[in-house]
Amino acid sequence: MIEDALDASSVSNGPSDEPHVPLHLLRQAREAVGLHIAALAAALKVPVRKLEALEAGRYEELPDLTFARALASSACRQLKIDPGPILEQIPLGQQPVLGQSGNAINAPFKASFPGASSSQSSWFFRPSVLIAAFLLVAALVLLVLPEVVQLPSLGSAPTASTEEPGQSIESVQLGSSVSEDVGAEPPGVMPPGAEVEEGNNPVPADPPAPGAAPAETAPGTQEAGAAAAEAAKPAEVPPTSNALLRIAAVGESWVEVTNGAGAVVVQRVLKEGDVIEFSSAPPYKVILGRAEAAQVLVRGQVLDVMPYARNSVARFEVK
């Protein structure tokens, strides 16, 4: 019976271009088997109104023509009929196109960055560029400026400069080098004999002329007293000591001494009159701040540390 109904209502073999063509074949096939449209919709798990729209040819009520053709194929499979004649009544519609033609694989590539269309000034003020420029400037400042090392406070004394990279501690060779340093007397130190002679024979002042005012004789007396006081200073006389290394402070200074084992023996501030001696574990590496305010003796001989000083900080080694 179903085959007779299909043969009687057969249509042309080509697909129909009419947008509203009722699917009489589908309705006739459903009615031929005595199946209600609601039962068929429940079997296909679709709303009844969509199946009614399909049978009436109202394809605009369906999502698209592809859905309509799929629903018709499912209904024919449920009714066990050939879906070909029924699908020929449903328009094919426009073939689906994946993507847009402008985004096809053969489309020319167009690079689009935010900075391509922006001006040079706006590109420079981007946060990433500003951060990179700041880091570069900070690195250059750290490379150009010298490293600052804080030394022990000496009151009003200036801070000693740091040791430059690659600067090595100069070694003081005993023997001929020490003899040469001792042979050249440091400025301001007078031989003991000369000081005693000057102290015992002060320059006599001219006797005041009779009737002269006391103010006229005062300058000569003051000069003689100052010369005698300067000659009588005991700090200028080189002291004698049997220690390998002796450091005496004639002013405020600071010192750091490291023994042969690499241990720091002394690291302190020296006041005027302080004396420290070392003899147990040579060689000694000495860093002396305000070298002009300290007197150094090596094996009882005066060592001039000013040739080893840089910015008033002397670095030398005693073996």
C-alpha cells in the first residue's frame, strides 16, 4: 500500500526550487501505517510543531534546510520507506561555506601589530619600553659610579675610599728596601741628638732695651718658647721595640691586621697614643686608615707607609 502511494505521487527527479512545497509523500506514508504525528515526533525526539512544519513545507520555521533534510531522512527511516523521493521535494538551499573568503588559506598575510600603525613617539611611551629604558639607565649608573664601602666612623675624619678592583696588597720586603725607607727620614722627624741639643741650648732672646715697652720683647720670647716646646715633644722621637710590627697612633686612625693564617687579628679605631705590637704569626697584611696619623715600626726600624697609601689608606704586607 505504501509503495502504491509513493508511485501515485511520484515527482520529477530534479530537486525542487520552490521554498514552500508540502511533503505530501511523508504525510501519506505516515497515515498509511496509521501512525499519529505526535507518536512519530516522540519516536524522533523532536517537537511536534517541527514535524508539522516539515510536512507542511514551512522550512523557515526550522533551523535550516540541512536540519529539514535530516529530519525527513529520520522520519523515512522510522516509517521504513525510501527517502529519495521525499528529499527531492526539499530545496537544497545554499551550499555551506567554511569560513570567509578573506580568511581562506590562500589569502595574503597581513601583519597587524599595535605598533605598526602607531607613531614613533607613542611606541616609545609604551610601559614595556619605559621599563626597559629605566633598567638600562640603572645598570649604566651602577657601572659608572664607584662602589661605596663604609669604613668605621672616625668622628670628623673623611671616609676612606674603597679599594679599586685588581688592586693588590703591596709587600714590604725587609732588608735593602726597609733600609732605604729608614735611610730617608720622614719629614718632621729630627735626629735625637739635634732635638736634645736644641732643647738644652734654646735660642736666647735679646735683652730688652732700657725704657722699652714690654710689648716689644713679647714676640721674641714667644718664638723661643714655641721652639723649645716643639723640640721637647716625645712623640717625634722614634721609639725602640723588639716586636716584628709596631703601630703607634699619633692621631685618630684605624687599622686592620690579618695574620699568616688569614685570621683578622685586629680591626679597631686607634686613638692618639694607642700602641699595638705583633710578633707571633707573620706575615701580616695591614690596612691602615689615615696613614699620616700613625707611626709604623718593622723590626725596630721606622717604615714610611705613605708610598703605599692611596686616599690616606695604606695597604702593605710585613713578612
